[in-house]
Amino acid sequence: MLAFSVVPDISWSPVKQRATTPFRVSKAAAMDHKISVTVHVDLDGRNVRIVVTGCLTEFSQRALHPLIRRARTLTPTVEVTVDLTRVRHLEPLGLDLLRQAVDQDGAGGTRSPVHLVVAQPSRSRPVPPLGARPAARPGTGAGGRIAA
């Protein structure tokens, strides 16, 4: 498996305020909304896994569009997976915009599908009996996959 890392320089910074305003934003209070992306490509080019860490926001998700587009063009039968399970901060709007962009880019039906894998929210659930299969959430397949 071949892997490389891409760290787009997408960041969010608070709006600068006038000097006359007594309110100041400390650097610790301002959240750093950057993403880091690692792309894993199988040697045969059939599987591409884009692993995202950091913060996926409405602004940072834009950096994923060219990577997904390029991954979809490697081979006609490529399977592209965008792994968002390691994202520490996920804005719902950022996920929705990413899903819309992926759908719009593949609207012609000529491009390979993209699977978005999102971490399932941790909830206390009863332990299923030994040998029982866990029930899938509505709208998802195995492993929390959401087909985009």
C-alpha cells in the first residue's frame, strides 16, 4: 500500500476587533480549525482511503474536494473511502457540504462512488448476546458507512 500525506493550509481565525473594544480573544480560546489528510492508495489502484484528522468545518471540507475528485479518476473501478472517524471536531454543516459536493461531482454517474465513514456517537448500549449481530442504524451499512 502506498501512502502520502497532504496538509492543506485551511485555518479559521477570529475576526480582528477594534482596539477600543475591551473584549479580547485569547489564542487558547480560539479553536484551531485545521485538517490533516493522509491518502492511502493500494498498489493496484482499486482502493483509495482518505483519512482525515483535525477539525472538519464548512471551510476546511473544501480542501477534500480536489483529493476526492483525483482519487475517483485513478481507475474506472476505484473504491474511494473518506474516513472521518479520527476527526476530533466535526461540524454537521461541514459534513453536509462535503456530502453535497461529492454527490454533485458524481451526478453524471460516470464516477466511482465515494463512501463517507463517520464515527458513531458513543452511547451506552446493552451488550448483545454472544454470537448476535449488532443492528445497523437506519441509513447506514456495515461499519457506519454512509453512501454518498
